[in-house]
Amino acid sequence: MILPKVEIKKILYATDLSESARHAFAYAVSLANAYGASITILHVLFNVPNVDSIASFYIGREEWNKIKQRTVDDARQALIGKKRENVAIKEILAAFSEAASAEAESPATITDEIVIKKGNPEDQILKQAEERNCDIIVMGSHGHGAIAEAVIGNTARKVLRRSKIPVLAVRLPQEI
């Protein structure tokens, strides 16, 4: 049997800022290091409860407070059309990526791009993977809990079902 050669050059890491997604980032980084691939971080905006606690979990309360302070002016300018939207989330993801890069055993260029889109997470993940010519999608297998999944549906399961490229859905270990 002859196996096809697996090449991974571009990874789409989809995050909903949950603990599961945070854990999945380690797999995205590991794949990027193993294959010399770049990572595009994607976050799709929908109503996320407890943004303060989620952001603090990702980057620490002090860094989150600094970002919130900076975004007051950015928000004013966004309202009058002088700045792009979603500055705070982009800064959270950039700080998270930098921290992960610093902790990596063999640091590589981890983050190629940070993309924030609005809409249905499943549709946006698939669309961005295709538009960016990604070779694999890495995401957490569970998002913000059973209630949110019952209302919204399991995004990872839907992406797995519809994706034309491999999807790595990462489960949280039992001890976390």
C-alpha cells in the first residue's frame, strides 16, 4: 500500500475563546512546528457571555485591563469610521499567540494572520478555510457548554461533517 504524502502548509485555528479552543491551540502549534506551517487564527463573533472572564483566562487580568483601556478610544474612532472593528479581540488573540510562541519548545513563526468575522461560526470557518487555501482546520471539540451547544448546535461536529479538508477536533483532557 502506498500512502499519500501529507503536507500541511497552512493551518486554520478556529477559536471561540473557550477552554477547549485554548487547549486545541497547542495542537495547532505542534502541527505548525512539525510541518513548518503557518497558522491563521479565526474567531467568529456571536454573543459570548462573560467576555471579561474569558479574556482574563487567555491573557491574564492585567493585560486584559490594559487592552480594555486602550480600546475606549479605539471604540470611539470605530463609531466614526476611522478604525477597524474588533480591536480588543484581535489584541487578545495576538497576545495569546505571542505568549504561546514564547512558551513553545522550538519557537517558530506561529501566527500568520488573525481574522475576526461575524456570522455563523460553522459557515465562516469553512469559508475562511477555503478562501485561505488551508490544509487543515484545528478546533476544540466543545465550546461554551451544554446549554450553548443545545441552542447553537455543535460547531465542531457540523464543520467535521461539511469540511472538504481534514479537521482536528481536540477534546479537553479529563483532568482539566
